[in-house]
Amino acid sequence: MGPSMPPPYDPAVLAPVEGAIPQPPGSSRTRPDACPGALTLHQAADGLLARIRVPGGVLSATALIGLAELSAELGDGRLELTSRANLQLRGLDATAATELATRLQTLGLLPSLAHERVRNILGSPLSGLDGLGQADTIDLVQSLDRELCANVRLAELPGRFLFGVDDGRGDIAAAATDVTLIAISASKIRLWPGDFAVDASHAVTVALALAEAFLDERNTQTDPAGQAAWRIADLVDGPRLVARRALHRLRARGIQALPSEPALGVLAGFAPEAPLALGVAEQRNGLHSLTVQIPLGRLLPEQAQVLAEISGRRGIRITPWRSIVATDVADPVTAAESAHDAGLGTEDSSPWLGVTACAGRPGCAKALADVQHDARAVAMATRTAAASTSLPVHWSGCSRRCGRPAGASVDVLATASGYQVSDGEGRTHQAAGVAELASTVEALRRG
Ligand code: SF4
């Protein structure tokens, strides 16, 4: 997959705004936002589902243990990792809702009830740990989250609206976020849409101005059914119009937002969205990080316990690639052994690397198969595959293909008579049974 580059610099975006910008006539949204949250639970076939936002994927060991206990007591015992580095609890019943909210507040995971579904912030998982990137952007993520929660109007953002904070290494810049902040240095941040370059002290203000500008613009554009956009990309000419409105706001506040220099070297570092390497890495402070793959993105209570025990002061970082980084690990050899023994993927030859699956049966009523079970069986049967050099593979219980990763991947789709396996380049096979599926999937993943 090629990097999802921000739009090229467009001077028109930053041209003086002529005339009055049309003012929003009021919300024209007709369909309620169905995005699940911690308070707005989603009815799935296996019970209610709660999605807990974890801005930047940053979570303390205490909160991780608290969530694992919550899932064991109120749900099915697992913590489900999403492609936005959030966590989900499944199998809840309606009587659990109040207890869930109360305990999430105690854990510090519900700082604003009104904003709980809009705290969608991806962050570079290794920022401030390995010395790469242009700056440590964890404080920027936390500041963005705080100010987002303090902005009453931004509680109106759709649950799908996504911020991304990249520390300059290009891992999050390559993801399809609505508002992207990229560290050029410790004191300069570049933002899209609009290609603004601002002092770091103004970065949050500019990011929130872009989000407010999206709300303004979405109220001027609706589809034929009267439905407003959920994302900037859903708007006609969205990035340019949102940037124009944001610029208008910023000038009114006296904030100077200048176009970036297109030739800035940091752009050359943008990489395609790709999983982090698994295993131990040295940190700048002499301690280590340990990145582990969570099999099919489902973390069991005993695995959560291991990660909480081996991580140090800065806890864990959940990544958008269904992996978790344990930070400030004091004894990396023992930690890696413990994680491996708990069933987590600790090296790039792990059979779990690059394997994802939707909920499938019994979690989803639309599913034609228990894709979690079948993906697990096939992953175990192909455990000698060189997974790190293979295409990702995604298993889907129906043609909606929920959770399918962006970019090239092998598509395994449940059908009435088995699975259809295709690589997106015209090679499609029908397969059934673990052995046949394993050989077919492995051949397509190797290209
Ligand atoms: S892809 Fe289909 S079966 Fe899987 S979770 Fe989505 S709707 Fe359900």
C-alpha cells in the first residue's frame, strides 16, 4: 500500500477569505450517530458492546487491570483491540451499564461524559521511548484530549471523526485521520488539512479550530437524504473548505498559521501504515519496550495481567495494529518469556502477525461463520510462515468486511459453502477445511 499522503500544499487554501463564510443553519443531521461508546452501548448478537476511547493508546497498568476485571465481571472476559487503538468490552447485559460507567470514571477513563465518543486520537505508539521521531508527542496527545473535552461544541463531533498525532516518524501520518498533527521539531507542528505550520504551543488550538470548521461545513452540506457527513473526506471539497474556515477562525483569534515548506525533509519519512516490529527494543532511558501482538486483537485477563506486571512507570501503549507496547520494562528477557508463555506474539515470526478477523459468529448476527475460530485454527496451522514479510490477512463473516485493514491484504470471506480467498489482484480461490484454507491463505500472503 502506498502512504496515504496529506493533500499537497494548495496556496488557495491559505488565500485570504473573501466575503462572509456561510454560517451554519443549525444541525441538519438526520440519522443518529450509532458509533458505540462507554455510555452508548451497541446491541450485538452476543450481548451489549461498549467501546472505551484510549487517546493515543496510552493506558496505565492500573487501568489495564481495572478494565480486565470489568470485562471478567460484566462481560465475556476479553478486551477487544480496535484499529483505532481503543478497547471494547463484549457480552454485557443492560444491568451492567451503570456499574460500567461508574467504574470507568473511577479508573479515569471517562473524563467527560459528553465527549466520551469523540476522544478519538491516534498517536505514535513509540513516541518518547526509542529516540526516533522529531519530538515526544505524548503530552500533545494529552493536551489535545483535555482541550477537546473542555470544548462544549466539539461534543457534537461524530464518533467516527479522528485526530492523529504523529511524532515525525510517519506512522500515524500515513493513516486516514481527519485532522493530522505532525511534529517537525520539538517546537513546530504541521497540521492537515490546510498544511499549517505553527508553534507547538498553538497546535491544539489549530487542531480544534479545524474540528470546529468541520462542524460548520457539515451543516452546509447534506446528501440527498439530508444526512450530514461523518468525516472530512465525506464532504465535497472537504479538506480545502474546512481549512479555509479554520484559517478564518484562527485569524480572528490572532493566531498566525503559515504554510509549511513543501520540501521539508520530514515528509520523506512518511511510511505506509505498517505494524510495529514485535519484540524488545531499547529505550533512551536505559530501560526497554516490549511490543507484543494480541492474537486476533482479543486480550485475555491473564495476558492483561502479564502486560501490567512487566510494564513500568509509563504503562502500556495500544497500537492501531492490534499490538501492545509494554514500556519501561526492566528485565526484557524475562518479560518476553512471560508474554510468550501467555500466548502473545513476541517476535516477527509470530503466527498472529498481520492476522485480523471481524467478530463473526456468535458475536454478529450477519456472520456466516465463526471466523475467529477458523482464523485461529489456520494461524496455528501456518505457524512456520514468515509472517513479517507476508501480506496481512483479514477474515470476514460477511461482505461488510468490518475491520479490514487499509491497503493490500488477503481477503478471506465466509460464504454459504466455505470461504472465498482473494488477494485483490485477481487471484480468487474457494477453500474449506483448515488444511486447504491454510495452504491457500499462506500462498496468497506470500504473493
Ligand atoms: S463483517 Fe459482517 S459478520 Fe463480520 S462483524 Fe461485520 S457485519 Fe458482522
